[in-house]
Amino acid sequence: QVQLVESGGGLMQAGASLRLSCAASGRTFSGYVMGWFRQAPGKEREFVAGISRVGVSTIYADSAKGRFTISRDNAKNTLYLQMNSLKPEDTAVYYCAASTGLRVGTRSEEYVFWGQGTQVTVSS
């Protein structure tokens, strides 16, 4: 198993940038496809971005393309989400998750390990 802990969330103004981090425990971090999801009040959890085991492949939700960048540092057992040009609609609890799948998935069901989440609030 792997334990995931998100950090970096906070209250930001629209247009600001923020980088979320997800620290993973264990020596098998590189063995997982990783992803970021978010859940806004009254909304279902939605896919934000995913990254392959060695970081070669990335997938982004339409809402994240051009603004967010997912990356990972396997040597540090850390996943990142760089968020630029934040919008109020980005307000949500952001979760990092790990998948044992072969490909980068976009469905929450494909991810088996989850962090506790970190709150990102963007004010206008």
C-alpha cells in the first residue's frame, strides 16, 4: 500500500498561482500511475490530471488544459500540480490518488489509494 498526503492548498485570489504537493510513503511510488481529482460543494468528484509512472504521459481535463501542469519526482516520492491562472470555479477539495492500472485513467474507480485532500479556495 501507499499513503498519500496532500499539501499546498489555501485561499487565493483569481489569477494567482498555486502548487499542490502530494507526498507518498513507501518505496513503490514509481510503480503507480498518479492522478489529481477535485470535488466542489454539491458536485461529484472529477478528474483533473493524470501522469504515467515515469512521467512521460500526462492527461488533463478540459478545465485544466493550458493552466495546470501535473508532474512527479519519483526520487522524492512526490506528485505535484502546478495551478496557474486560478479561477473561482477551481475552488474545491483536491485529492491525489494512485492507480495500479496500466494506463493513465480518468475515472476515480481506477484509483485505489487516496489522500485526505487539501482545500483550494479561489476568490474573485
